[in-house]
Amino acid sequence: MTVPLVIVGCGGHGREVLTIAHAMNVAALLPRWQVLGFVDDRPDEAHLKRVQRLDVPYLGGVSWFSEAPADTHHVIGIGDPRVRRSVAERIDRYGIPAASLVHPDATLGVDLRYGPGLVAFAGARVTTNVTLGRHVHLNQNCTVGHDCELADHVSVNPLAAVSGECRLAEGVLVGTTAAVLQGLRVGRDSTVAAGACVVRDVPAGVVVKGVPAR
């Protein structure tokens, strides 16, 4: 079964998402993705040139979905959780379903529940009894421990570690090499800066950094 797929965002993150679709096709995983191209409302000229080198067309802005074929799916290749949420809300109005892309070299454990739009990059590791919301992004070589709950639009960046029984609210970003220790909560739209170590609950709407994170 071949499914048409459009990647939203032609920046670096979006082009990395393309490599997941290609890897899934090479591994003969189903469905097989037919990547129609990228959409982006404000593409940078340098990014457009890089997209051109990938032999994948730039289709236009998000409004392209208004005339998309009925069986088209989308995946959002935008790293910023809040921007991803805003774009997802716009695409939902067109009724275009979200695809979930999981690299063959990612590991998803047992009793995992996830919403549409999941993107799991190579080396991402999720253990057991984990719940992931819509449009969650698990970047290269990150880990998510047992009994965690990650709400919609959460991003866990490369090499970050989320320990067991953590709760990450909607829109949280855990930066590269950061750690969230066992059983902690991070509030909506908060950012754990790169390299930080969270040792106590984090309120909503803040940025914490350092070891221990403050």
C-alpha cells in the first residue's frame, strides 16, 4: 500500500523527516510513503536550494492542502513545539490526516500508545507503558523511560533523557543532552535548555537551564 505524504517545513528538521520516510521505504515497512513534496509558508532561499538537491518538489504554502488529493497524509517537520501546534491547527481545518513516521532504527516498547503525527528518529528509545500525544517528536538517540506521559507537540531533542514516570505537558521542549529525572513534571510550553538536569518539577511557560536546572 502506497500513501501520498507531504512534509510540512522544508528547513533542516523537515528534511531530516524525509530521511525517515526514505528509510521506512527501504526497509519495506508499510505503508510505503510516496513523498509528494514539501509545503512551507515562508521558506528560506537556502533551504529551497537544499530541497531541490533532494529531488523533492516545493509545493507552496500550507494552503496547498485545500486542493490536496483525498488520500494525502501530512507530517510536520518543524522542531519548535509551539510553531508545530499552530501549523497542526491550521492543517486540521483541511481534514488532512497526520501520518506517524518511525525510523527502522528506533525502538518503541510494549504497551505504547501514541497519537497521530508521531515522528521517531533513528536511535530514539521508548521503553514500556508510555503514552505519547499528537505530533510528538523524538529526536536522534533520545530516551523516554517507563510509564511516562508526553502530551501533544512535545519535542525531546537528540541525546536527551526523560526518566521513568515523568509527565511532560503540551508543548514542552527538552533540549539536546538534557535530563529530566524520575517522576518529575514539566509544565505546558516550558523549555528545558540543552544540557540541563531537571531535579524538581518545572512550572508552565518557563525556560530552565543548568545543573541543577533553575
